[in-house]
Amino acid sequence: MSAALLGSPRLRRGDLSRPPVRIVHLGLGAFHRAHQAWYTARAADASEWGIAAFTGRGPETARVLAEQDGVYTLVERGAAHDRFEIIGSIVETRDASETTALRRLVSDPAVTVVTLTVTEKGYRLGPDGTLDPGDADVRADIATLQAASRGGGVPDGALRTMPARLFWALDGRFALRDDAIIAVVSCDNLPGNGAAARAAIEGVATVVHGSVPAWLDAGVDWIETSIDRITPRTTTRDLAIVEENCRYVDRSPVVTEPFSSWILSGEFRAARPSWETAGAEFVEELAPFESRKLWMLNGAHSLLAYAGILRGHDTVAGAMADPICASMVNDLWDLDESILRTFDAELAVDEYRAALVARFENPAIVHQLRQIAADGSVKLRVRIADPILRARAAGGAGDAGLRVIAAWIRFVRDELARGHAIDDVAADELARRAASEDPIAALLGMIASELADDPHSLARVRAQVGEGVAIG
Ligand SMILES: NC(=O)c1ccc[n+]([C@@H]2O[C@H](COP(=O)([O-])OP(=O)(O)OC[C@H]3O[C@@H](n4cnc5c(N)ncnc54)[C@H](O)[C@@H]3O)[C@@H](O)[C@H]2O)c1
Ligand SMILES: O=P(O)(O)OC[C@@H](O)[C@@H](O)[C@H](O)[C@H](O)CO
């Protein structure tokens, strides 16, 4: 029976408890709801920790979830069957434009945690890891904040970027009490994501205040995390599956895989949920775990996205079933592994690798390659260039990684040749470089200038782009 014919009631909070707001989240997308909100809901002290979540760009998710009192269904999709769970940790949902409410909530002393999933590009950092002064939205936000510091206000909708919004909210908190410690927990796929969040806020604060405010480190704990749970975009078919199985209408369910991991590092001087009771791990040094995840999972995802699309595939599972793509993934993992094995940490690379194969091959998770392919100019630096550069420094060739960059260059050029718009935060710059005298060197330099300056890397990428056979 079609879901539309079932006439089921709308999902509501009902008897599910409503914990008080003590966490503010920025970036109310699918991943936050599959991951941090799920860990918070399963923690032993879940009844004490409610989340007020803000979208990043548009009001739709906040509006739809508000109609359901913030409650939604988490569909855990294994290869053989779905498991349905109602999550109630989000108790308030708001649009990104509501910065007055954001500042009020972050200023509440009961709130001691801010989490972030605003995408890699949402940090507005340049290649040197500091706030990008060339970003027009950043410049506009700084002008708004400077006007506010001269006595004006910041009307809702005036701030466009996460760094400015979070700065404005934290500045409000510390204007009231300078000892109100809070933790900012970045959950985006960036290496050193806590430091990245700090750099973004520092960049805004330094211009607006003329100096680094004391609260930046005295008041804020910048937590590093490695976050892992494959969460594709929800489809209309998923809404129907939820209604058919749960007999209620949920207009905003989230579908995710059974696997989940959250590794955190850093001191929380103020209170936080006991996420460890829900399976989160706390470690002294995060970097090795983060490299394992970003290089092996996200790096292979990007490989499958570009090589897979070039070879006519749509999804991760579809591309993994292609022996050429699967063999490229294996080669990339050999490269990653050769570096990870030199790290002083128990990384269980063999087990991680075997688990990744099963996760990527899960036929029930329909993860669109085009979703992963977006913003390659930002993502490849982290996922692919980093292991190549380390391999080159250790005397290796790094060819398996260079092949991924070659696939990306072919993808970009193919898309442009077909007249398609490239889904990338630097789409204009990509088009400019692709039309330059030496497009391969220019595009490679966008991922890492060191690779464009390295004769071996440039020659390999030229050859691999030219070969074409292996990737398309
Ligand atoms: N989906 C996953 O499997 C997964 C897994 C691990 C980590 N992550 C991290 O979470 C991020 C979000 O993933 P998702 O699946 O929730 O995506 P999504 O598209 O469902 O949600 C993204 C959220 O970020 C906001 N956003 C987008 N661009 C922004 C910008 N420029 N500035 C501020 N906010 C912006 C959106 O409005 C939305 O709230 C990823 O980019 C990644 O860093 C995702
Ligand atoms: O979310 P992005 O865009 O950074 O990357 C796309 C995928 O590689 C990513 O979402 C993975 O599914 C995720 O990181 C798994 O934990």
C-alpha cells in the first residue's frame, strides 16, 4: 500500500521526555541527527541534556522538525533490514538567521556545549588554515559586527557565516560572565577540527575587537573529534518506508548505517553529557584516529565519487562493485596503511579496512556519489593530498593518491565540457584554472601547491589524466 494512503498520524513527542536545553548545535543536517543527537539520546544522563539546533542555510529542516516537536525517526539500515528508533534529544529547532535566539541560548549558563556540523567549507578558512579574508560573506559579516560594536544591533538574518554567528553568540555569553566556560565540539570532516573552529572564531574576533579576546582560550574548550557514520541524504522513499513500518508520518526521518564511531580529545572543564555511556571514546591524541578515518574512509569515498561517476556509477555500493574502482580503493588503502603503520597508536588498520569494505558494499545504503563529489577543492586537500605528501616525504611515489586527483581533474573538466555547473565552493576558480594554459598543473595546485611543484607528482597526474583507461 502506498504510504500516502495509510492516513497515519503525524509523529509527535507524546510521552517522550523533553530534556532542558544544555547543548546548542549549528548545522541541523542529517549527520547531526544520526550521530551527536543519537549519542546524546542514548547517554545514561540523556534526561539532563536537550539540544537547541540551528540550520546552516535555510529554514526548512527547522520548520518541519518543529512541527514534530523536534522528534524524528532514525532508520538504522543494515544490509538485510531496517531498525527504527525515535530520537527525542533535539528539543528546539531554529533557522540559521535567528541569531538573537542563538546569542540568548549560548549566553545561558546552563548551556555548556556547542556542537558543529556546518560542512568543511562552512568554516570559511583559507589554505593556510586562517579565516579567509577574501570571502565576501566573511567581509560583510565583519562589517555588520563592527557596526554592532559601535552601538548598533545585529538584526536576525544579518549574519551569513558560521564564524560570525558563533563569535556573536560567544561574545554575548562572555560579556555577561567571563567565567562561564563552554566547550565547542566540531563534528566536521576536517583534520584538527577543534583548532579549525577556534581559528574561524579567532579570525572574526581579532578584526572586530582589534585583539584576541581573553575568552577565546580562557573560556572556551575547543574539542577535537573524529566522527564516523555514513549518513546519506533522506529520500521520499524513506519517508514512505517509515510510515509503512511505524504507522506514523515523519516528514524528516534520517537514514544511517549500523556502524557508528565518535572519538573525542580535549578537556571539557564544564559539564557535558556522558557520551561514553553511549559508546563514544575519549583519547589523549586524536590525530592518528582522525587520519585513519579521513584518509581511508573519506579519501576512498572521494575516489569512488570521481572515478565512479566517470565510469557511469551513481552510488558508493555501485562503484565498489566495479573491479576497477575497487582495485583503485585497495591501492589507496595500501598507501594510507604504509603511513598509518608508522604512527604510534593502536589503529587496528586491518580490521578498519575490512569493516570499510562491508560498509561501502552495503547495498541498502544508497549514498549518492554526487553528494560526496561536492566541494572537491576543499575536501581533497585533507583526504588525499595529506597522505601523498607524507609518502613523498618518506621517499614513496604516492601514485595511488595522485590517481584520485587525476580522476577529480577529469571529472571537473568533463563537467565543464558538458556545460554542467560544478558543485564546489570554488566553482569559479575551478573554471578559471580549467581554462588556463596548463589546466592540469593549475588544478593540481589548487589541491596542494607542493604537489604541483613536485615534478614526479605533476608528471604522474598528467599521465593519469591522459591515460583515462583506468578511470573511465
Ligand atoms: N553525512 C555523513 O555521512 C557525515 C559523516 C561524518 C561527518 N559529516 C560532517 O557533517 C557535515 C554535514 O553533513 P550532513 O550529512 O549533515 O549534510 P546536510 O546537507 O544534511 O547538512 C549540512 C548542514 O550544514 C549546513 N551548511 C551547509 N553549508 C553551510 C555553510 N556554508 N555554512 C554554514 N552551514 C552550512 C546546512 O544548512 C545543514 O544544516 C559534513 O559536511 C561533514 O563535515 C557528515
Ligand atoms: O560529508 P562530507 O561531504 O564531508 O563527505 C562525504 C562522505 O565522505 C562523508 O559524509 C562520509 O559518509 C562520512 O564522513 C562517514 O563518516
